[in-house]
Amino acid sequence: MAKELDGFHFEQNHGKARVRVARVWRADGGGGDQSMVEWSVDIILFSDCINAYVRDDNSDIVATDTMKNTVYVKAKECSQQLSAEEFAILLAKHFTAFYPQVTSAVVKIVEKPWERVNLNGQPHEHGFKLGNEKHTTEAVVKKSGGLQLTSGIAGLSVLKTTQSGFEGFVRDKYTALPETRERMLATEVTAIWRYTYDSISSVPQKPLYFNERYLDVKNVVLSTFFGPPKEGVYSASVQSTLFQIEKALLLRFPDISSVRLKMPNIHFLPVNISTKDNTIVKFNDDVYLPTDEPHGSIEATLSRFWARM
Ligand SMILES: O=c1[nH]c(=O)c2[nH]c(=O)[nH]c2[nH]1
């Protein structure tokens, strides 16, 4: 929240970060399928509480400890399983509706990737194991009911052993990289997409709608990155593959208005070892040195004309 203060411009907000909560939903009577989520919740409130900064008067402050408690109260009240997006909206709406001085609230959630275990092809009723990539979301809610909603995937590590190359780039006296049509391609995808829903009342009411969307988006990312199982699809650069993913997402999902992708180029370097007299290992698209750093950093946002991330 911004204000003129003693001839200066002042902006402030406060909140609670990394409130961890797990919620279990048990079928009636406790038998049968049980489901669970584990969330790390960040809350930021924009509220009129200037007096706390300038007059040692805390009477307008919603304590961050109260924000933390609210996460547990609201989790308790959710008797049906819901998506991280729905919980973020519900919490943010609560803070703006319940406190007169709160004008807007931001709630971010990172969901831990607990997945139901399959044993001998059978889904376990109450057994979960930790997967890899994470479902993230951020809801910004105004007192008026105005909404900005984004969701994301973090840490989706993917690699293909062929169907990737990099040619025709700038060559100058600093350039050593050979051109190639055969290399490994590895990245850790971070995707953030914005939904078109601009008010709380316009959000789809279908249960777990956003979980379904998350899985659909992940599917489009994977199928565009890899191509069909047998022949795959050639990637001329990380940039080209990144753009194809973003375009596929906007063409497929009308309720997504923009997509940001980060796709670091995680290099697998050809191994060649030789002495001045003989060759010990000669690279033949077979032995690579995996690396974490340095890595290429490639990032882009694609938006519909009327929407900006
Ligand atoms: O797909 C790539 N994009 C680049 O911008 C780049 N730069 C580089 O050295 N290798 C690659 N690969």
C-alpha cells in the first residue's frame, strides 16, 4: 500500500511466509480412499496500518501469527478436497472481507508432490510417495472481488537423448562451440500461466478444476518437448522448443491468457580424452559429462494481445 509520508513516497505490506499445512480427507467412516495435500503457504496483506510504522500504534495490524492460524482454521473448514488455487482464493478472499483495513491480499502456495502409490497396478488407498515437479499458484484478491490468478509447474526435469541440435548461431573470434544436429537436450522447466478469470465470481466451480488443468498443461509441455514416442520431434534450439510449448498452451487452453517459461539449457558435454600420442576416449554420441553449471538461461513469455503477464 502506497502513501505520501513526510514528503516521501512510502509503500508497505506484511504477511507470513512458509506456513506449512497438510490436510487429509478421509472417506466417510475412515475406510476406503483417503486423499491428502501438503502446502507451503505465503500470505501478503496490503492494508492501511501506517501508524504502526510512524506512531508505534499497532491497532490496525493483523498479526502475522493470526494469519498463520487462519491457514489452519480454513484448512479445517474445507471438508471437501480442493485445489491449491481454490484454497489460495478462499484465504485471500477471507483476509480482504474480514478486515476493513485490508485492501488486497496475495496468497502463494507451493504444493509438495505427494502422489498416490500404485502397488501391483492397484492404487493404494492411503499410501503416498514423493514425486518431483511441484504445482504452484498465486492468487491476488482485491476487496472488490477482483482477482488475478496464476498457476505454475516448478522443477520439471526433462531430457532427450537425440532429436536436438544447434546450428547457425553467431560465430566470431570468441566462439568455440561446434554446430551440431545431434546432441542431448536437458532442462528443468518452470512454467507460470495466468488465467483469464478476473473476479472471484467468474472462477469455475467444478471441483478440482485447477488440478485437472495443471495435469493437462503438464501433458502439453511434455508432449511438445518430446514429440511422438517413436519418432520424437527435432528441436533446433531451446528457444524454438520453448516457443512451441507456449504456443501450444495458448492454442489449447482458452482460459489461459499468458504463459512464462524458464528453460535452462543443462549441458551434457561430449567426452574426449587424449594424450598427445593417443586417443583414450573418442566421443561418438555416446559418453557425456553431465553438468549443473554453468547452464544456459532461456526465458520467454507469450501472451494474448489483450493480456500481459
Ligand atoms: O538451444 C540452445 N540455445 C542457445 O542459445 C545456446 N547457446 C549455446 O551455447 N548452446 C545453445 N543451445
